[in-house]
Amino acid sequence: MKKKFVISCLTANSKHFKFEYNLVKTFIKKFPNISLILIVRKKGLLPNNRNIKYIELKDYEKSIFHKLYIFYFKLNKISKEINSDYWLSTDNLTPRVQSKKLFSYYHTPSPFFKGRLPSKLNSIIFFIQGLIYGFFIKLFIKRNNFLIVQSNWMKKIFINKYNIKKIIVAHLDYVSSKPKKIKKNKKHKKFFYPTYPHIYKNFEVIGESSKILEKSKTWNGKIFFTFDVESNNYAKAIYNKYKNIKFLKFLGHQTQNKIDYMYKKSDVLIFPSFMETWGLPISEAKRFNLPMIVSNLKYAYETVGSYHSISFFNPKDPKSLAELLIKANEGTNIFTKSYFKNPSKFYAQNHEKLLKLLIN
């Protein structure tokens, strides 16, 4: 009789499903002798295969209370019916389920952010959300056989805060790149920041540095954003505040193909986010050998890893960012090399290695 592996991925949607998609794709190819059951809100996002059974929970988004009901009651009922050998939740929470082995993937940093955001109101809202989310993390976290996180700094937080020992660090989106010589006098004109408009993404530092750039006599660059200005209140506020700066280009939400096209056409990635478990655009930019200007924070050093063209800056200082952008635009070489050693006893560099760690 085949063993059963369940992946509950109810938070996966049309904008956030890369991890689940690649995981399922790898599972189909490498583990054909294990039955795969996917619990999703809607079919169509993930690969299909005759050996995959789908369970749809279309009413998942009904309300926050309904989500909690699903996580802590409905999934429990489903798990008893399935009687699985392995259960992996990719939803940033440990569900109340019964399985021979249980794993949870945590990939949001919000409960662990201790800094202050530019807006006092956003800081208060974010703090309250973090407290609530932190409470639900505690409920069943110790039931896991393994936790999966994206970075070593996240691993340390879970060890110190929850006394969890078995944690896999999964650098799943890391793609190594061969060093590329950057012309020292190249004048960079196209700067790119592809990300979703969460309040911790720190668009403000680019906006405020752009006000400084407007006064520069030499600046002739452009900065591109890829978010839908109607997607949430924060997006609307950022757009309304900085829409009159001519060289700030709001492209709207882009498909991955279009984002890849922008990487090819851009000169430099800007990544000023205050927090990430793993800054995916940094990994993506490395595939295209783009020079990068990124926050001088722990997550960024780890995501950048060993790389040939990097410049770190204080994400709270628009003036320092403006100075770097002007120098890069003028052709001054602001980029240096960075070095990072991957530690961790339990470490997965790709989806296959992760699945092997869980199954074996």
C-alpha cells in the first residue's frame, strides 16, 4: 500500500504559489511511489497529475474566523479520514491535524519584527497583527517533527522563542551565478524594485530619496515599481504621495515573464525592505547578474550570500540611498563583493533535498 503525503497550502494564490508549485513538480518526478494529496482553496495553480488527489476548500477566504475554523477543526476531521504518513503545511501555521509525521513551513517574518515603520499607524497595526499571529503560532508548533524556514536568522528566532530544535533551513530559490565583470564606469539608468505592497517593504525610502534626486543636476535615471496601485490602502497611499515624481514608474502587477524581462532590461536592483524571511527578488536578480543596492539587515546578507556586485545601505536613510543612486547613475563604481557561508545541520538547497529530509 502506498504511503500518503499531504500538502495543505490554502494560502497559495495566483501571486504567491512558487514554493508549492516547484515542490509538487519535484514530488511528481522524484517520488512516484508515494500518493500525494493537495488541500487547496482552488484547483489550477499547481501541477496536475493522475496520481494527485485534490481537496478543494473554496470557502477558505470567507472570513478570518472561518479560516481559523478550517485550520483547527475542519482539517482535523479531514486528517482523520486520510490517515496520512506525512503532512506538510505551507500556510505559516501548524494546523491541528493527525498524521504520523507533521511539518510546517514558516515564511513570514511579521510576528518577529521589532523595528519601527515610517508610519506610526502602520507600526501599531503591524504590532497588533504580530501579537495575534504569534499567539496562534504557539498553539501547536511543538507537534511538528520538523519546522522549515528560509533563513538562519529565522531558525535562531524559533530556537530562542519556542525552544524548537529540529529546523530545516531551505534556501530553495537560490540560484548560483558566475561572477560577471561590471564595467567600472557604466552609467546605470534603470533601477528596479519588484515586490508586493506590504507596509514593511519600505517604498517610502525610495520615494523620499527620489525627492532628493529631483534636485540633482546630474540624475537622469528611472525607478520601476511592480505593484497594483489599487491593491490595498498602503499601495494607494504610496502612489498618491509619489505619483508626481516623473522618473518613478508604476508598472502595475506583472506576470513572472514580464518581471524576468524587466530584470534583463534593468541595470540595478533596489531592495530596501525592512524585513523578509528570504528576499526572493534578490535571488532572482542574481540569476541575471544584476548589481544590487539592498538593506544592511540580517536577512539581506544571507539572501545575497557570496556575490560579486553589492552595495548595502541603511533602509531608514533616504539621503544615503540617494547618494548611492546618483553615484551609480554617474558611473561611479559603488559595488563590492560579499561572502557568506551556509551553516545549518539540516540544510536544503533545493526542493528535492527538502523532500528527502522530510520523507527519510
